Amino acid sequence: MKITFYGHNSLQIEIENTVILVDPFISGNPLSKDTVAIHSLKANYILLTHAHQDHTLDAEAIAKNTGATIVSNWEIASYYGAKGIAVHPMNFGGSWQFDFGKVKYVNAIHTSSFADGSNGGQPGGFVIESEHKNIYIAGDTALTMDMKLIPMQTKLDLAILPIGDNFTMGVDDAIIASDFVQCEKVLGVHYDTFGYIEIDHEEAKRKFYDAGKDLMLLEIGESIEL
Ligand code: NI
Ligand code: MN
């Protein structure tokens, strides 16, 4: 499993020949819009945690360009389905065995309206189990006790957690979240994109290190292999 960071909560996950994009927000991100060309991205699936524009802005264009299937909650899937895009609707606590692996849509505490005011349902996160590697994509969320449910069923290899504070968990709560999901290896997301969520990278890494954990902060376009 190869994971590439495209800024904010935008990720590309490659599992054998399948390409999964998560929360594509690139053309509106001042940190990635000049380095990542959305028309060159490949995708078989686009996973959307919630409807906010900083997670969905480029989903429609990429889906139409690639024919990718959008996977999200019922309301978001219905929104894109009405535009003629292939969709797979899910809802909380539900899992589906896709050709690349098993996906579960899990709880998050946040909000989820579309930029045009359409109903984006409730926000969520994803647990993906594939190739004997298990990852948790928290999406935008507060620290929540529901995170403790995840390791009851899944031994995680990586937790992808927001750390930018203000709109989501900050670093201190993300450290507690990594305890709750029982995963010491964390990829930080949802920081630096806007003024409200700029963070001190070295301080964030040191706090995780002091807690006995490993925080990775990737450059735009940088990849890790699990
Ligand atoms: Ni959001
Ligand atoms: Mn967000």
C-alpha cells in the first residue's frame, strides 16, 4: 500500500492496480494547486469523508475525468449520483468488501454541508483493510470516545489524523486519539492550509515523540509505503 499526500486531507492510496483518492481538494489549496495537476490524476475510487469544500472541491471534475466511483455517506453519494457520477453509498458502522479491500464508514464529530447549502449528511471517517495493512482515515473530527471502538476489531498500521486545531483536533488531542485507536504511527493532515490551522511542525513532532509516538508530516506529493 502506497500513500501519497496532496495537501490538506487529500491522499492517493495505491493498492496493487487500484488507485483511491481521498478528499480531493487541490485546485483551491494554495499549497498544492501549482504542484498537483488534477487532470493528470488517476482514480478508480474517490472516498469522501464529508461534504465541506476543503474535502470535495475537485471530486466532481476528477470523477468525470476518470470514471471513478465516489464512496461516501448516503447524502453525499446521492448528491453526486444526481450528476451522473458512479457512486457507492454507505452509512455509519457499515462495511463493504470492495475489489481492493474492506472499507468501513465510521463516526466523526464535525459538520458536513456542501458549499451550495445542499445536505451533506453527517461527517465520517474510513477504516480500510487491505493487503494485510489496516489504516484509519479520521477525516475532520474532534477527539471522540468512539475511536476506541476501532481497535476492538482492527489492528491499525497507520492512523491518518487531523492535527491543525480550530476546525478539528489539534496535536494534543490527536495524541490522545492515537492512544484510543491503539496506533503509534500517525500521518498528520489538515494543517497549514489556511491561517486558522497553521502549526509548528517541530513542536508537533516533538510532542508526539515525547508521547512515544511517530508523527509523519509529508511534503506535497511525498509518498510512504506500508
Ligand atoms: Ni470539514
Ligand atoms: Mn476540513
